[in-house]
Amino acid sequence: MMLGCRAPVSMKCMKRFRKTSNLLCRIMRGKVDSRRIHRLLVPVCAVPLILTSLSGSLYGALTDRGVEVTWLLKMHTGNFGLFNLQPYYSAILGVLTVVLALSGIVMFLGVRRGRLDPSVN
């Protein structure tokens, strides 16, 4: 199968694309499992949050011992060498935290609603 002038696309790739596009359509219609959305969001959102917390903790522990690690501070504030996200990194972390919290709350409320009313799927 060819897409425009690009290389051939495997059937596995096309199935994955269809699955993703179907999920997006179901999200827009409100007919999607909140756990599935949360499972998709967590890996994307958690990586920068974990990276920031670990680098901040390590930086604090190492500076207390007199070790100067400026590269760790740069990584903590969003400077990743070629990708300097320092002006936006705090806002990105804030948005990711809110997204994770909201998806978790929606999932929790959906589970609670399902427990109380057996007719809700």
C-alpha cells in the first residue's frame, strides 16, 4: 500500500493508525473508556514530571555534599542540549500535571458511577 510518494506502509501500521483514529472519534463522541485514555496519557505526561523531580532531588543532594553539577540543574529547568525548553518548561509541567489529574479524576468518577449504577457500562 502506498501513501502519496512515501515508502510502502505495512498492514500492521495501517491497523494501528485505524485503531488510533477510531479512538479519537470515540473520544469526540464521548464513547470511550476513561481508563484507556488515562493509559495513553500517563507515559507521555509522567516522563517529564519524573525527570524533573529526580533531577531536582539529585541536584539538591549533590550540592549539599559540595558537588557542582550544573548540567543537572540545566536538565531540571528544561535545557536538554539541542532542545532548550526553559521558557516554556514550567508551563508544560503544569499543564501535564493538570491533564494527568483530570484524566485520573474522570476515570475515578466513571468507576464510582459504574459501581453505584449497574446499568452504566
